[in-house]
Amino acid sequence: MSNKEIETIIEDSFRELETVIKEGACESNIIIPNYRNDEKANEENKQKKKGEKRYSEQELKQIFIRRILNQNQLFFSVETPSENIYNFKKNPRVIFPNENYDNEDNNFLSARIDVSLYHKANFIEKKPEQNLMSHLEFKYGQCDKKNIQKDFLKLICENNGKNKNYFIHYLYLKEKEINNRSKKTIAAIFSKYSRSIEGVKKEINNRHFSSKELEKRFKQVIIYINFIGLNKKYSFSMADLLSIHDIFDKNPNSRKYVINEAEFEEWKNKKELDKHE
């Protein structure tokens, strides 16, 4: 199976997820569960409305895995332990093999990767990494920059130099949430992506990888984002985001980022899925 076929499965998984959200059922027989319907649930978390649907990355991940199983061409693992060790307590950090480090507080540990795919041909059970095809991380919602950056760091560092890795993300905007703030919702996600990649670059710059190798790895991590409700889906590499970093200029008087809207709109149009199919 090729990366192109994997990417087709990702896009088909997005479409099936849209079906289950909008129609309540899909061919994978997965449904979206509800939060419990009582007043105490609201007190525990203001964002979890009683009786409302609980959206997460798990539904998308299960739809994707079922489609991989249907193809019967790949092995897969879930919650795959990383080769490198990481510290996600503050700014996400990584320690590569043979690097010296201070781990007195045991803050550096093996991380977990949501899903890993392996070629079946000539598979060696004791050395699955030799057949590694891709690592994938799944995300839902308007997650914070740190949460995004730790996954970006893993996808860059957990790479054998040959495979492509994927970050697959979706948000669901209900009809009442679709208004003149929709553009800001999209821009906020892309701004977090851009800042996260800069954080990754700063963490591993001049370490372990040459500049040329790091540039190659940024091209090998592909991001998919689906704004369900807005009917907007995009796909691009980390290298693509690095090329537009200047679109997100930091306001010197605050922590917010000012966006060059004209340039951002032009760039987004080139990366939108379905629009050019």
C-alpha cells in the first residue's frame, strides 16, 4: 500500500465521520455518545453540556482503523511506544539516543503514538520498525498549542527518514456557532500550527539532524484538518506551514498574532481538499 492510498483512506474517513455527525450513523457502526444528562455534569465542566454529544478524536481513529482492516494490506499498532524519550511537562522536549541528559526527576519518558502502520510483506515480528510505514496522531477540537506541539515533535522525531507521518485533526462547528467568527476559528488553528512548528524547530535545531535532514522531515509530516460544519478541509506539509510563518506576525503588545488575511486566504485556497478535485 502506498502513501497515496493511505491519504485516500484519511480523506474517506473524514467523509464517513461527517456522515455520522450529520446523520447519526455510518458504515463503521460507530455513534457519537452523549454526556450524562444531569445538573451535576454541568457543574463538573461548564463546556460539557448535559445530554449533548461528546465529540473526540476516538471516533475518527476507529473509522480509519476499520478502513485499514478492510484493505487487509497492513499491520497496525495502537499507542505505539516511541524510540526517543520526551518531556511534555512544560515546553515539549526530546532526547535522542546517545545524548546525555539529566533525568533526576524522571521527566523524560517514552511517549505514545496513536496509530502506527506496517507493511505486511517480509514482516519480522521482533523488528517491526523495519516494516514501519507511517505514524499517525489524531486530534479533535480547539486544542492548545502545547498539545499540538508535542504531537508535531513526535511525528518529526519518530521517523526512519523514509516514511511519511500524519497529523489528522477535526473540529465540529454547530450551526449556531457558524457566524462571522468562523474565519477566526480557522485562523486560530493555523496560527497554533505555525507557532508549534517554530517550537519544534527551536527544540531540535542543530541537534541530531542536519539542516538538510530536518528540512526533509518537515516535508514528510502531512497535516489534515477538517472543519466540519464549515465544509472546509485542508491538507499540507509542515514545510508548507514554515513557508508562511510570516503571515502570522506576533503583536508586540500582546500574546496574540496578527494575520495577513489576504495572503492567508490565497494560501488556504491552494491547500483546500475537494475544491480542486
